[in-house]
Amino acid sequence: MAYELEKRLVVGIASSALFDLAEADAVFREQGEEAYRAYQEHHLDDTLGTGAAFPFIRRLLSLNDLSPDDPLVEVIVLSRNDPDTGLRVMRSIQSHGLPISRAIFMQGRSPYRFMPSLNMSLFLSANESDVREAVALGLPAGRVLGPVAADESDDQDLRIAFDFDGILADDTSEQIYQTDGIEGFRSHETTNAATPHDPGPLRDFLANINRLQQREEEQRAKHPDYKIRVHVSLVTARNAPAHERAVRSLKGWGVTVNDAFFLGNIDKSTIMGVLKPHIFFDDQARHIAGAARSTPSVHVPFGKMNEPEHLVSDEAPQ
């Protein structure tokens, strides 16, 4: 990987997650590639509207003011466009004032295979097949869903919410729940409360977010009036007694969250409406479906419950 990316939090973003491409995509689907090319060229100077992941990306990049000479965060465009049709994306990035300078354009193919060489700890796209292929290869990727809305520029906070099983942890306990039911799951988690889970696909991403939070704490130590911007929440359908193993696993991995919601079977979308995260990660499509009505949400199709032959129980612990 490039030396300058080694110590940065690097996120790959598809144009479909960053911008609202509904109109251009409709042209592609209904009229074909040549019409799409002509459409993009004709609208080259028309700035694309913001997509579901835009507020998250803008706020993440704003943290580079903590280290102007050596940025802490790098966002790289990974696009199925070719370089010509990708020009509108890059011009829109510039128009929105996003400090994104690197991009990979691969006509009709997803560039997610380059994630390891670019030190990426996350890839976001609206293309479900690209995300599933990336996750199948063991790469941390998610499909972005949610409302397309303008970003409120006066709010500088960055609020991130994570599910636990299948996101920060692997899905071993989820599989036990599906096999042995809720009582078997609780018994297993209680017995193994002191044993950390194996990490899930986004554990390392959280570790990188924690490093940004540490830089914020260092900044506040030097400047007491500095306002902390990054806030991380755990939002899980685990509840007591299974909550203890989740908390101990986080500690065992050396990562932290600011808040934790152990909800049992309470609909997560009710919490999202109050918490208002700029992005929420979950491995269960049914949780994402509710949250995405009001919250930028990311479905990470990790684990056995995301294999086509498996059905998801209404009470699955998350």
C-alpha cells in the first residue's frame, strides 16, 4: 500500500452512495450506455445532489482539521463509471467542497478488489452485488440505504451507530440462537461472558474511529474549549444477561463506544429517530428497512443469516 495511507483511516466510496444518481441511473437502465454517456456529458456542469452517505463522509473528512499537514482521513472514490462519465462525479465533489482527490474508475466493473492495497477499512456503495462480492472475499463493505436529503451544514458532530453481532463481532452467537433458540443463546453467552467474540467485519473500522477520537481528546487537553465531535453508539437487540459478553468483547479488543443501547426486541428505528446518527451499520436487512426510512443506514451482508437459503427469525439477537 502507499506509505502515506498506512496511518490514515481510508474509506472507499462509490458515487452511488455519495450522490443522488437516481435520474442518471434511470437513463442507463431505460436507454442504455450510450444514452447514459450523452446524458452525463450534457450535464457535466450540473452538480449532483447529495446521497445518503454524504453527511457521514463530509463530517469524517472535516476531522482532518486536527492534523492539516498530515490528514487523518482519506476518502477515495471507487466507481463503475469510466473516466469520461466519472468527470461529473469529480466536478460535483469539487463543487460541494469535499477534499477528495483520489479516484479509481473502472468501466462496468467494481474496483473493490483494490481495497487491501489502499489500506481501506470500509467500502460503501448502493450496488448490492458489489457489496456482497466484497464481503464474500472478507472485505469490510456495506450497502448504503436511506433518505436523500441536504446536509445540515451548521451541525459539525459525527454520530455513528453500530450493531454488534455480525458487525463488530462475528455471527457465531447468531448461529447459536438460530439453532438453540433464545434460552440456548442466553446460556451460551452467560457461560462465555469472559471470552471475547471473534471480530466481525467492522471491528477494525471502529478501532480507526477510536484513533480519531483519541486525537480529539488530545486536542481538548491542549484547548479546553474544543468541542468533541465524534460520538459512537452501540445499538443492539442483545439485552441482559447477554449484554455482558458484548461489553467485555469490546474491552478485550481494545475498542470503545460512548453509548450502548441493549434493546431486546424493541424496534431499533425508534432509537434512531432520537439518536439521529449520520450512519448506522447492521447486518440484518429487517433492522435496516425500518431505520433507513429516516436514517442513513448500511446493510453489511455478513454471516450465514445473509445467505439466500436462510430465513431470519423475528427475535434474532443483534
